Amino acid sequence: MPLHSVSPLYAAAELRAYEHRINHAFVQAARSAHEAAEIARNDGDLDAWWNMTFLQAENLLDAEEFEACAALASDLVDGPHSTMEPQAKALTYILAAKARQGAGLLEEAADAARAASLLLADDDDVEIHVKARQALIAALADSGRLDEAWAECLGLAEVVSTEVDDQLIGKVYWVIGNVAFLCNKVQEGLEYHELAAATFSPARNLDVWAKFNKASAAMRLAAEVADADTLRCIERAELATDVVGGSVSDLLLLRLNRGHWTFLAGDVEAAIPILEGICVEVDNTGPQILGEACLLLGRAKAAMGDHSAAQEQLQKAADHFEMAGAHHRAEQARQYLAVQS
């Protein structure tokens, strides 16, 4: 639709959506994007409707409304007004993959990410192809298919070139490092995360800087690497999040990292109240985070000699992991539980 024919109501709703997004008010941004999409639909502008509906789905993802995001993304891919443009379709599949991963539908997440990667040849749009492979690797890793995830990582490393934006290269190193940690390739995990850290800048994107340091600390702690570099990651993430803000899950993950660090540092008694505060947040966070917190709390209770409480928390951890589709983590929780029985 030509610029002069844009409805003032549409322009206002679109502007509100982007302003809310800039301010990390994702629920309000999704609502305004939906308003803009409805105005565009009524005006017969299906391109604007599609763009605003995609923006709505992006904001639902960032608001951790995973099921609503997945449903909207599916409609954009398969609905009556789905786009035939391969790049837009691939981006929508990636959005669906992330939403399904967040909802614990890991097999469906992997399928959507694979569909995105198959839509584009490597030389069509390297950045979108890389993002699709990242989403696929994350879904495979979360579902415990680590051999497949590592094979995808090696392929992804070959795709990265100087044509790709530094921030995206950093995210590639980040995801490869994550899988290396999960595969017990700890030294490689550390090396890839160091490469990622070198590409990220708090001055350029403080939000990404916060998320990377938070996630890197979590991976290092999971590998029981509780050194000074890990503590620096925790502190950087906490400071950056104080500035940019974060979702409930972001804040709980920061507390989980701090509790994990405290536990590994040997101050088990101090770690327990931190972990207990996370485990009660059943209505405010996903099953994966709850599983990790309950697993750590069970280990901490066992270390304090409270074996009955340890069993209870380890069973809860296994249940949460199963709900998240993280069957390999559920099995690890059950292994700890067997020791306590």
C-alpha cells in the first residue's frame, strides 16, 4: 500500500508496537501489533497484516507466551494468508521452532527449524540459514540428541564467514559452545564461549551481553567449572540485567546461577534458601528452570544429610524435566534419586 494511503489508525498502532518493544514491554507490544494487524486486514492490506502479525508473534515469544506464539507462527506458515516468500517463511519457521522449544515441544521445534534450514540454500541468505541451524541445534541439544546436535554444530561452523554480522557470529560460537559443554567437551566449550565473548560488546547490545553472560555462567556451572571467570560471568549478567531489565525467567535464571555457584563453592547452607525460592515459582517459570533448581536443591539437601527432602526434590526435578521434554536430564535426576533411595 502506498505511503499516502496508510491509515492513521494503523500508523499509530504500529508506532506503539515498536515503542513498547524498544522498552521491553512485550505484552503491550504484542497487543498493539495485533491492533495494527486488524486495521490492516480491514483495509485490505494483507502485506501489512502479515508483517504486524509476525511482529505480534515475536513479542509473544519474548513475553514467553510460547503456545500463543507457536499457534500464530503456524498460521503465518500454513494459514490462508501465508507468504510464499522463502526468507519470510524461513523466519517464521524459526520463530515457531523457538516457541515450541520454549513450550517443551522439542521434536516439533526441531522439525520447524529443519524446515527453515531446508527452505534456503547456503548462498541465498547466509544469516537466515545460520539462524535456522542455531534453532535446530538448540532443539536437538535440549532433547538430548547430542550427537546430532554436535554434527550440526560442525556444519554450522563451516557456514560462518566474514559476510555474517559479528553479533551473529558470536551467537554461533555461543550455541556451539553450549553443545560442547553438554557433550562433556568442556575445554572446547570454554574456547567457543571465549570466542563468543570477544564478539559481543556491552556498548553495542547490552541485552545480548547480559543474556550471553547469564547463559555462559549456567553452562560453566553445569560442567562444574566454578572458577573466577564463571563468577565474572554471573556478576556481568546481574549488572547488565539491572540496567536493561529482564523477564521473570531471566531473573530466576540469574538466581539459579547464583545458587549453583554458592553450592559449588561449598556454602551449601546458603545455597538452599536461594534454590527454595526458585522451586516455589511454579506459576512464573518453565519446567526446565524448575527442574534445574529442584535437582540442585535435592543435591544440596542430600549434602546436608536430609535424605527424605532430597528424594522429594529429585523426584520433582525428574517430573519437571519430563514435562519440558528434557528426558536425558530427567534420567540424570533419577540417577541421583537412586543413590538416595
